[in-house]
Amino acid sequence: MAEKTKAPKPSKAETLTRLWQIAPMMVTGTPHGKALGFRFVSVDIAAGTIALPYNVKFIGDKKTRVMAGGAVTALLDQTCGLAAMSAFETLSSVATLDLRIDYMRAASPGEDIIAEARCYKATRNVAFIRAIAHDGDPDDPVASAQAIFMTTPSGNRDYMKPMKDSTEGKS
Amino acid sequence: MSKPVNPPITMEAVKTRLAQMPYAEVLGVEPMLKDGELTLRLPYHDDLIGNPVLPAMHGGAVSAFMEITAILQLALTGDSARLPRTVGINIDFLRRGHPKDCFARACIVRQGRRVANMRVSAWQDDIEKPITALHGNFMISQDD
């Protein structure tokens, strides 16, 4: 543990490659994400997109056949988490600290819902994220979200460099 | 407060309303009624996990559960066939959700004609130690 493995900061290309390896697993490998049928769409540094295919099982009100707000909430939470994860320098796992969601309109029955999240600021352990959910037209969103995520305690495990020394030397 | 007192909540009414929400059935939400006070139970199952390593419940799953609790509580105080709709909610994650049953109770802070302000608390072992708290506004659907 004493050896000073000063891992050089990975290049943007390296980070992106790693993100694209991890992100699909993070989205579809999460039990709740799997249960809801989340579909990984894309990931970028500090951004992520996930789709929720329309499913009659997740209708919130039989009278309207609109997908439950809760399913959209879970989708936005997951997408914000993806953006948070990809924003931290070390790709650690994250947990929601605060989530605010505004529902602008009912989603169209039958349409998939797409959530796009962007992290606009990340400190060492905290990420601030904004996201929207839409059913085809990003300019006519179904819902918007604002979230704060933190790295989880076990999160100092760096997925980017699994063998990284945890003692960050001050040169 | 000169508002008319709402009729007591019956288990039958709760079940009718819950049957209207397929998503609540998928989550496995179960109602519990005591002294006219409604508590919802979210029985643990593996599909609710968000982080299998910790493990921790999915924030979205608990949020959805609290949203259902709020909508159900509000629906039981009105007679609209359509369920209330969420306008805006704020969720604070206070503690990690462990892989075990979760409970939630909602209260109507203020009910207007069109909008109701609600608070929901969700807990696992100890009601005094909530794992998440929700507050937000819900639109009361008008039948038209």
C-alpha cells in the first residue's frame, strides 16, 4: 500500500471507453432498472441518457393509461445517477441525496420515455444534476428533475482504476 | 378550520383505488389501516434494489412508493374517478434503504380546491428514523 502509484489522469478517450463499458451494466444490471425495463441509450462525461419503454404494467391510472409518475421518477433518478457517476473523476458508485421532480404534462400512452441528464457541477463527492424526461420531443418535456448525488461510502473503490492506491499523496 | 370532516377511510375504498394503479401492484404495495389512518407497506423483493453492492434500495423505487402513498391518501379524500396527478415533488434521502420492508404514511398539509400540498415519510424499522421524506404538490383531477 506504501508504493506511490501516481496514476496519471486518464485521457478523455480512456474515460469515455471505460464509461461505455460500465454504463450499460449500471443501467440494465441494477435490479430495479431491470424490473422496469430501462434501456441504456448513451453516456458522456457528466451526462447520460436512458429510455423507459412503454409498458402497460407501469400504468399509474387505468382511466388515463398514462405511465405512473413513479416510473418516471425512478427513470429520472437512475439517469441523474448515471450523469453523476460519469462526472466524478473516479468512477465510483453514487447515491441520491436530494431529488426534485416537476411534472409538466402527462406522457403519451404508448410512447417510450427518454430521460436526458447532465451534471453541471461536480465537487469531489457531490454532483449537481439537471434532467428532463420526454417522449420524443426534448422541447416538450414530460418532466424535469434537479438532483444532488453523493459518492457512496464504498465509492472510493474506483471503477476506473480498480487497483488504485487509496492514499492520495500530496506530491 | 371549518372544513367538512372527511368520511373515514375504509379498506374497501383503499383497495378499489389501489386496483386502479397497476404500477402499485407491480411494486407490491399493500395497505394497512388502523384507526382510520392509512399506512402503506412495500414488501421487500430483489427488484427494488438499486445498488447490489451495498446493498441499497433504489431511490426511484422508494420515491415511487411515496408518490403512490400521497396519491392514494389524496384520492381517498375526494370522489373524482381520476387519480390526483403529481405537479412537483421534492425528495430527501435521509438514510440508506436496507433490503427489507418499507412503510410510508402521507399527510395532507393543505388541501385547496385544485391543488393539495402533501408530506410523506417512509421508514423501515423505526418510524422515528425515516429513510426518505417527500413533500410536494398534487393536482386534484376534475372529472370532465
